[in-house]
Amino acid sequence: MPPCRCAARVSARGSGTALTVEVMSTTPQRPAPATYLRRRLVVGGAAFVVVALVVWLIVWLIAAAIAAAAPKGPGSQGGDGSHPNAAALELDPELPAPVLRQLEYVRDRWDADSSEQYGVLGVDDCVNFTSQSLIERGWEVDEEWWYSEDGDAYAHSAAWRSSTIFSDYLAAHPERATALSDAQRAEVKPGDIVQFDWDDSGDRDHTAVVTAVREGDDGEIDVYYGGHTDATWDRSVDDHPKHPETKVYYWSVAG
């Protein structure tokens, strides 16, 4: 039983010594139903907000931990190197003029997301962009490798926009390029074509242009490339942590 609240009333009569003490007992009353309901709603709402904030914080911390552990970098490959430093943007002026034109084209448009002349193939623009660079280098279209002049990227020939079919095309045209394996890196040069087979299935999943070939501190040859999908300049061909089974191939471009 809850404690009572007491009030005392004292009175005196006349000049005598009679003293009257009256003690009144009061018991707290339950609030009106509407008031009680409002109080419960306020308390419940506050508790809900606190729980929601705690849950959100836990989810955010988990997401942050997952993001920190995941491979960094753009799109499908993961890794680093998509945003070049100033030094990486410098091209060797001693390169042949056609190769310089090709690499300048790639350097100036590696992160472009539109092209009035050639169009863009959404998330599969790598070969379309590589083919454009070869036009800048001086290649001419033929019956197998050509682009639609209305700018519709999906209307270009299959060899112009498919990595595997482009590889087949180059294999059939040794006057344009010859194949090199990854073990032949020492023969790779800027302006050559690099292709990736992400899952070692025998096809070609990605195509780009070699932008630089450098010797590392360990004496190994490091090859760098630029291109679209993912938008990349000066990225190592070994930088693909999302695809550990990757095989790398090259085409040594003639001229």
C-alpha cells in the first residue's frame, strides 16, 4: 500500500488549554485515463527512439567495418590507381607521334562519361573507348572493326565493342597487333593493348590501353593502363584484388 500523505490542522479555543489536533489522511489518486495514456505514450516513444538510435549505430559500425575491409578503388576490379597524380599525367615526349596522340586521347577522356561521336556503352565501355584511341593513333575502320557514325554505341560492330571478339579480331590481323603473354612484359610498350580474363575462363573480360611501363624497385616490370569501365588512368595491371584468378594478356600494336 502506498504511503499516505498527512496534513494536520491545529486549533485552540478560548483561553483554556484545550488543543484540538485533527489529522487528515490523503491517498494519491490515479491520473485520469487520458493523462495516463499520454504519459505511457511519451515514455514508450522515448524508449523507441533510443532503441532505434542504438540499432542504427550498430548497423553503421558494421557497415563501416565491412567497407574498411573491402578492396578499395573503382567498380569491378577493386584496388587503387583510378585517380592519377600530376606526374602520372605527363607523357614521354619521345614516344612516336601516333602513340602520343593515342595516349593524349586516353589521358584527356579516361573519366569522361559521354561521347557525341561514339556514344557510351553503359558499364561495358572499355573496348569502345580502346577502339577510339586506336582511331586517334591512325587506324582505319574495316568490314569487321567499325563504328556507327550516328553515335549509337550499341550499333558499332562486335569487334569494336566486345573484348573477346576484339581479341579474335586482332588474332586474325597480325599486321595490326601481335599477342604477348604476361611473361613477356619486357616487350610491352605504351600504346599497346592489355586485356584481362577475370576468372581464367579463356575469354576476355576487360580491355584497356597501356599508358606506361616502368621497372620497380625490385627489378620487376610494372605495366600501367588507362581506359573506361572502370574509369582509370595509370593503374597497375596487377591491381585487381576482387579477381585473384585474373590472367593478363597483351597485344603489341604495330607502328
